[in-house]
Amino acid sequence: MSNGELLKIEPLELKFAFELKKQISCSLQLSNKTDAYVAFKVKTTNPKKYCVRPNTGIVLPRSTCDVMVTMQAQREAPSDMQCRDKFLLQSVKTFDGASPKDITAEMFNKEAGHVVEESKLRVLYVPPPQPPSPVPEGSEEGSSPRGSVSENGNGNGSDFTQVARGFTERSEAQEKSSEARALISRLTEEKNNAIEQNSKLRQELDLLKREGNKSRGGVSYVIVVLIGLLGIIMGYLLKKT
């Protein structure tokens, strides 16, 4: 923080969780340490890169004011991840009842005899926050990662509910899988039985066809023999007469 006589600034380092192609913001808090109205103005060495809201304003006596600094989305990251941009915050006492519209550039002109307090702010790039681990780690050595247990032996209610729900879902999935396998097995067996019955029917049909052919051939032969015998008998009788 700053030890200036007018404003206390927190923090004195602007830390941006750097990510490519993403706007990043951080805030400053200005606290008026006096009983006077204090005007402030924020400057930067790279004004196209940053947006400061508000960049000028009034901090009421013994009050605070928040300033939001937004870094525009960057397409490239510095090779050493070091930022050389700087900010300068100027503050000066003004008349009672002053408002932001009363602020002028002349108020911060030291050459005009105004007592201007200045604080320099550094810019730092820090790694972006990491997403939480999907598997919680135990807070103490030997503790179980499955959830905390209270002193009376009862587990965390929400964790128990999630575990029970997961167990139920797995049981239902296993049951459905078993039913599906049983259905597939039954259908396969019925298909094989149908194929076997079809094969037997074809064999029996072929056998009937062959026996029918044999039967027709035997009847024809008997008829021929009978006709022959009848002819012999008739011839014999004719000779007798």
C-alpha cells in the first residue's frame, strides 16, 4: 500500500492473470486519509492497451473509491512474461463539495504551484487460476480422498448421496446389460433351433419325394407284369378252344 499523505492505494502492483485473446481486469482501492476532498487522476505509459474506469474522480473525506483497470485482449505473450508498463496515480486536495466534472488538468500541474502527490504502480503478469482437480486430495496425511468424516462418524451428506446415486445408476446399468445379454442369447438359440428344424423338414421332404418316385415305379412294374400274365393266359385259353 502507499504511505502518501492524501490517499492510501491498495495494491501498488496491478496483477493480471494473463491469458491470450482475453480481456483481464484488476481493481484498485483508493482510501482518503484526510478530511478534505481529494481529486485523483490515473495515467499509464501504454494508454491504448488499458482502459481505466474512472481515470479521474473525487474521493470524499475518509471515504474510499474503487478504480477498475482492464487490459485489452492480447494476441501475443511476452517471451519472458515480464510487463514493462507502468501507471502513475496523481492526487491533490480540492475544494469542499467538488465533483468529478470540476476536475481539470491544471489541478495536477506542479509548475502552477499545486501540491500534487504521485504514486507509481507496477504491472505484473501472473498465471491464470487452475481448474480444481477432479479428484479431491486429503487435507491431512492418511485421510481418505472420498470425502470428509465428522467427529461423530457420519460422512458428508452430499457426498454420501452422490455415492449412493452413482451406485444405483451402475446397478441399473448392469441389470439392463444382463437383460440385454439374456435376450440376445435367447434369440440366438431360437434362430439356431429354427435353422435346425428347417434343415430336418428339407431332409424329410427329400425322403418323401424319393419314396414317392420308388412307389410310382413299383406300381408301373406290377401292372406290366399283370398285363403280361393276362396275355399269356388269354393265349393259352385261345389255344384250348
